[in-house]
Amino acid sequence: MKRTRLPYLGLLLLGSVAASAQTAPPKANDTTTPLHLLQPDYPVPYGKTKPEEVKQVLDRVYNYLDKATPAELVDKKTNAAVNTRGKFNPEAIIKPGDFRLTSYEWGVTYSGMLLAGEVTGDKKYTDYTFTRLKFLAELAPYYRAYQTANPQAPTPMRGFMNPHALDDGGALTASMIKAQRAGLSADLRPLIDSFTNYIMTKEFRLSDGTLARNRPQPNSLWLDDMYMGLPALAQMGKLTGERRYYDEVVKQFTQFSQRMFDKQKGLYMHGWVQDMAVHPEFHWARANGWALLTKVEILDVLPEDHPGRAAILAQLRAHTDGLATRQAGSGFWHQLLDRNDSYLETSATAIYAYAIAHAINKGWLDPKAYGPMALLAWNAVSTKVNANGQVEGTCVGTGMGFDPAFYYYRPVNVYAAHGYGPVILAGAEIIRLLKNHPFDINDSSVQITK
């Protein structure tokens, strides 16, 4: 019986297939389908930015950093806890974690945590900064006498208490002033006064007073030093009300920009050496990030009536325009901004996302023109925060070079501290942007509606 039924069953199946073929919808083409509504295969999320999802990313980063950066003094030989109010122990160190609590990168992180606490209302972010800066305030008197007697001793506070470069405490000082203004009750003022005095009177300068270094060549300007020095002075102006700090900030900003900003490209070169007959332009992304971040930091506190304010605002807009034309389709920016065969870099992209969103929220940039760009940048950055809360794709610390290979092949690493503060800043400011300037999808594209 099976043999007699198989041909019949086969005919039924063939008939079913034929019927299906006859009723199948016509193929998609210009006359049958609105092709402009087909879903693109975006490399990062597009048009899906939600405040609660941004907060989830920030929480992952916070959870990782809270565990990875303990604020505790221990004996480096025994790992036993050391009391900062007890007898001095020359073997005492900050309990090792994944990052240094006194680095300039962590100054950015402290500022980011303060902003995240302010925007989200989640106290844990604010407490992160308050706890660690209070800890550093307690370390200063503990180490002061020993560090003074032994200036080169490798104590946790050596860079800040015996500085030799703006990196040693500029960003950290700015975060301390912000924390004090936000209500932190810790004796940070001696540290703040000491480092702002270093910036104002002791850091090496060119003959016209511009903050400079003698590496890698004598009389070198590093674009990074805009951020390492000027926000701290601007914050000091806000803290004290003394106009001399604002005047110094504007002077420094002007002299850096006159030498290092390419008006045609709308970008800054990374380094400028006084004794060079020509000045090779390598537009390193993170250094441009520090310059952009410096501008919004200055504008946040510079009095509205200061004569230098208009020029800084104009420079912010010119720089943003230069960056806007070089954002990759993935939302990232390249390691060398004008060289698309260099790799896509996370920390710079995060800084741009923050600074542009912040400028929009402050009314300095047009939200409809620049909002989609900032949202795309954040969406790109969010893909680089892994399940553990670590930030991937961040270039490690980088000196100044005058050939492309130096920048092209800098390593990236999840322990490059430069990525964490910018990511927290960016996420917090994007949440504020979404509240202030909601977007809609119109004909498949992101459009700011307010």
C-alpha cells in the first residue's frame, strides 16, 4: 500500500508548491515596495537612544570603577590597613587597583562622576568622587613632612605635592574645585592653592608666557596642556572671584590657538615647536578632544562680560564645524582626524559627544544641526563599554610625534584610563540632551524636534 500511495502523495506536494508559487507576493522592486523604508544595516545603534539605556551603560562603568579603584591606604609589604591619623609609615601606599586615584585621567573621571550624579540624581556617582577626594585630602598632611624632606620619594602624592608638569595635578585640581562647589566638606584648599600657584608661577613658559614643555624638543607646545592647565585656573576664578585667573585663561587660550589652530581645516595640530622652521600638522583626535573640552570648561565659568568670551565661543563653533565634517559613518572619529585609514578611537569620540551635547544644552550650538551628530557619537561609544563596564578602543598615553606611524600604531587597552571620564561625561550630558531636545525619526533619519 505504501508503494501505491507515494506517487499520489508526491503529486499533492507538487500541487501545494505550485499553488504557493502562484500566490507568493511579487518581488520587492521600485514599483512594489517603498525602498526608502528598508532598514539599513547600521554598524552602531541608530535612532534608538533612550535615557534609561544610557543610564544602564553608566551604571556598568560605575560598578566596575567602584570596585577597581579602592580608596584605602595599606602597607605595601603586608597589605595591612594604614591609619592616616597614626604614626607615619614610609611603606604606605594606596591599595593597588586598576587605575591611579591621583592621575590627570582620574581628575576627568571625578568630574564625570559629579556630572552624572547631578544629571541622574543618583547619589552613588557623587559619592564616588566625594569619597576619593576626601581620602586624598587626608593623605596630604600624612605625607607632607616626609615628601618635603624627600622630594623624590615615590609616595602616592609626589606628583601633586612636588609637581614637574601640568599633568601632575591640573585636571585633578579642577575636579577638586568642582567638588567643593558641589558641597564636599574636605580640606582640599591647601592642595588647590598649591597647584594653581604652580600653574601660575612655576610651570615652564615661552618668552611670551605661553605654558610649554622642553620635551620632546626645547620650547614645545602640547595641545594637551590647554586642558591640563586652563580649566583649573578657570575654576579658581569661579571659586575666588579673582579676575586675574580668568585673564590668564583667556591669554593662554589665545596664544595656544594662534599657533596651533588650522582655520582651513577647523582642527588643531597636536604639537608646535618654537625652533622648527615648519610645523608638521598631526591632528591627533584626543588632543583635539582636550582642546574642545577646555573651551566648554572655560565658557561654563567665564563671566558673560569678559572681553575674551566671544572669541572663545567663536573658536568653539569653528572647531565643532571642523570635527563635524570628519565624523565617520559609524559615529566614531579617527585617531588622526583627517586620515581615514587610521583607527577609530573611543576616548576622543566620547569627549566630542560630551562637549558638543553640552554646548547644545548651554545654547552655544544649534541643536537641530549638531544634536544628531552627538547622539550618533554616544551610540558609537556605548558599543565600546563591555559587559564588565570596561571601555574598549582607547588609545594609551601618547607623546608628541612628527610622523604618521607614531599615531597609527599606538596601542589601545581597556586599562587606558583616558576613556573612563569622557564616557561618563558623555553619557550624563546625553541624558540631559535627550530631556532638553527630544528627537524623532522622520523619513528614517534622526531629527531633533525642539
